Amino acid sequence: MRVYIVMMLQFIIWSGYSLIEWLSKHDQLIYKVIMFFVFFYLAFLIGNKVTKSARKTLFVTALSLVIYTSIHYTLELFIP
């Protein structure tokens, strides 16, 4: 159940990242990369607080990022 909660919280975090990236579309690439690492660290910290396992948190964070990215780009193909 904890993994499910972490996945949902991280989907919210990735959605926030997508919104902020969309709002800052004129920023340079380096700032977007820094912003990604800040959101990744935030997702990792929140996940680690819930699961209390760094290895499990890293796996769940990477998995949620892959799932969210694949859904995001799949929907972008069908909804321009």
C-alpha cells in the first residue's frame, strides 16, 4: 500500500513538473535540467519518508518517472 501512495504522490509531483516546464518554455535548457533534478530529489525525499527504504524509493521513483513520461508523450501524440 505504501508503494501505491508513493506512486500517486510522485505522479502529482511529475504533473507539477510538467506544468512548470510548460510555463517556462522560453528558459534555457540548463535551467530545465536543474529544475528536473530538483523535482526528482523532491520526489525521492517524499518517497523515502513514506517507504523508509532508499533502494525501494529509487526503484519506485524511476518507475513512476518512466510511466508518467510514457503516458505524457503518448497523449501528446493524440492530443496536440
